[in-house]
Amino acid sequence: MERNCKTCPFNSKAATTLCDASFDQLSENHLVLKFKKGDTVIKQGMYSTNVVFLRTGLAKIHLTGPYHEQIVKLIKAPTYLGLPTTFGDKINQYSVTAVSDVEVCFIDVQVFQTILNENREFSHEIILELCRNELESFRRCANRTQKLIRGNMADVLLEFSEKIFLSDSFTMPLSQSDLANLVDTSRESVSRVMTEFDKDGIIKVNGKQIQILNKKSLKLISQNG
Amino acid sequence: MERNCKTCPFNSKAATTLCDASFDQLSENHLVLKFKKGDTVIKQGMYSTNVVFLRTGLAKIHLTGPYHEQIVKLIKAPTYLGLPTTFGDKINQYSVTAVSDVEVCFIDVQVFQTILNENREFSHEIILELCRNELESFRRCANRTQKLIRGNMADVLLEFSEKIFLSDSFTMPLSQSDLANLVDTSRESVSRVMTEFDKDGIIKVNGKQIQILNKKSLKLISQNG
DNA sequence: ATTATTTTGTGATTTGCATCACATTGCATA
DNA sequence: TATGCAATGTGATGCAAATCACAAAATAAT
């Protein structure tokens, strides 16, 4: 457990700003914690007075839906989490679970707010990030509800490849059940679509190892049925 | 066309703060415009350097989905619109269309930003609002994708009654096609569900006039299938 | 008033996908 | 190495809701 925030490999501008501007406050008031794959970082329904900064690793945001768990998205460090909670009623509105081993900073709200008030650039960036999230939510929701399973699965594969792993081949970080909750289908359908894509030569599946062979096709499937 | 912002019936705290704190700047820099029912207030894809404040009336936020228009939600004055656009790349990411006659203030981004920078309380409130929106999006999306049509329709009726019109009877502001895009179904299904609800004595439909007779049932339908 | 044109109601048919029901594989822990 | 549990593959069946196809109202336009 280290406490020196200067050493954080922050490549988020907001995070850097935060650290540079307020190192003293932060180093006094934050914790760097390590979580193992599968651990709960934020638990829906619990009281919390911390902003969470995901420093390294992957995590999933999920919440209890009307009938089953809903995975909102897979996120990659560095990002802030739990802002809405912190600024709201301090009750976590969603859970965050580590998908790989992760390092996390818990920053006390009070401190965070102070910094926000003192640092114009930082608060502007936070607003920007929140705006981006809102738009992303709209789009995501429109896609999920309108597209067929194949389209949504194609989207997820493309997103993982292009946004998360920055490579055509990667190790699938989620189980098929998780994927099902992410694209809102059944586990069985996820399985079927994956084997379909494999048989059609669009991807190569080898256990958890995924390789995208034909990105063009995936994009077509994403657009059409 | 009036320009005196002091006269706005702002009951949003953020809006009041904005007006009180920065009346001079604002009255120099904003316009109050009237739109008629059906008019486009914000057009997706267009360049814009204004934050839009919906002063009076109802409007719908909608965007082009992969296959058809998606209505995100019905909104009621007073609210800010287009924040994400304004802070982002200045290209509107969604459309806003007047559902009743509305009054709108266009506030120049520059001015808005200045005020945001000068007014701590105001910027804090904006952050709060953005956070709320994000959470609301998560919930909404989880509901839409998991619930059956009857459940979603029940939700919409309850929301209109409780959040928008604050009454058990109201005039449905959206067409069935709009409702279909809102809950992501077909127009025909909306029609069928409405007549079902009517036949079951849960609501009374009389053209566009809706009366909720049995709120308990609606809530049950919203929760179960 | 009389046409258009958009909205709505309702049946018949089709279909994507959930669900059920197991077999199988992989992985962990004794 | 065996044993147990979780994650997967795959068929058969059922169902919610999309789609198609009109008729009937209701609004708008002439």
C-alpha cells in the first residue's frame, strides 16, 4: 500500500491536474488500494463518502435491474467512479467490480469538493467528462434496444478491441453470462452468436482468447441486422 | 420577445442562481424565444454555441438510432439542454422538439462558461444535475431493455402522471408513434396495450385524454411482467 | 364542406430469442 | 488424481412482439 500520488501513472488529464494541483491535500487524504479480480470495489446501496479513482486495471459497472443484473459497461483505468453518488445522496447507485486486478484511490468527498472549488481547470474537466458520459449513455441505450443480438455482440467485440485493448486479439475479460447481461440477452444466445461468428470466419475463438479476423464484417453486422 | 431575465419564472435552483448572480451578463447575451408545438429547438448534427434553457413548456429529447428515431425522454421546464454539446465539440448530439408551445433562452457558451467559472454554487449545481442525468440514464436503459411492453408503458404513464403533469388525468402529449419510440416497441403494440389497460379498468382513454383509475395496478405491472 | 393526410384500432402471420433441458468442457480445491 | 462446481455448447419448444395488411377515425388542408 503506497500513498505517494506523484507516482501514479495518471494519463487522464483530469487526474494529472488533480494530482499536480493538490498533492498535499491528496496525499494526506487518499488511500491507494489493491483489489483482486472479482472483488467488489463499489457496492450498490452502500453509504459512501469517497470518490473512487480507478488507477489501473479493468472493472465493470453494474446495477440491479427489474429482473436481473444489468452490466452497464466495461471500464478501463484511468477513470473516476462514483461521482454521481458522491455528489448525490451518498448511497451508491451502482456496483463496480474488478474484472482484472485493479488499483484504486479512494478520495474523500470533502477533499475532492475543495479541490474542485479551488481548481477551475479540474472542475471544467469533470463537467466535460460527465457530459460525455451522458451522451454515451443515450447512444448506448438506443443501440441496445434497437439492435439485434448479433449487432450488439459485434459492437461489444469492436469496442473491446478498439477502446479497451487497442488490439485485434485479446483475452475476453467477461464470462458469457456477463456478456449476456451487457448486451441484454441470454447466456445461450451469446454462446450461439460467438460460434456463428467463428464459423463465418469473422473472429477466431480459442477459449477466452479472441482474435478479430474481419473487422469489416463486424461493422456491417453492427449496422445491419 | 422579452429580454429581462428577472421576470423568468425560474424555479430551478440552478437557473435562479444563474440569473441572480449574473443578470447583467445574461440580459446582454441571451435571447428569449418562443417555439410552437412541433418546432425543432435543437437539431441533431448542427453546430451550436448556445446552452439552451427551457423556460416553459414540454419538449422531447430524441436522436437517430441505428434503425429508427429514439425518443430519450419527455422533459418539462425548467431545465438546461445541450450542455454536453456546448462543452463538447459544439455539434448537437441530439434533437429537441417542442411538444407544447415553449419558451426558450439561448445563452452563449462563452457567457455561460464565464458564469460557471465565477459562480461556485452554480457550477456545483450543474455538476449535480449532470450526475443525476447519468444515473437516470442507467436506470432508464436497464428498465427499457429488461421490461416487457406492458411494464414500460405502465412506467411511462406513471411518469407522465407523477413527474410531468402532477395529476391523475392529463392529455397525452405524444402520439402513439412517439410513445413507441420512447418505450422501443411498435406503434401497434402501444395501441394494443392502451386498449388493454382501458378494458382492464386501469386507465380511461378518451382520445388523447388519459385518466389513471388504478395506480396500484400500474405499479404492479411495472414491476412484474 | 370536401378532400387529403396523418393518426389510430385490430386481426393474421412470422420470427427472433428466451427458456428448458442436457451434454461437455474447463478449472479449482480437496 | 480424483471430485466438484462453474462456464460453455447445442438442440427442441414456446412465446412476446414485430411485421404485414387493412379499416376506421380524427386532423389538417383546400
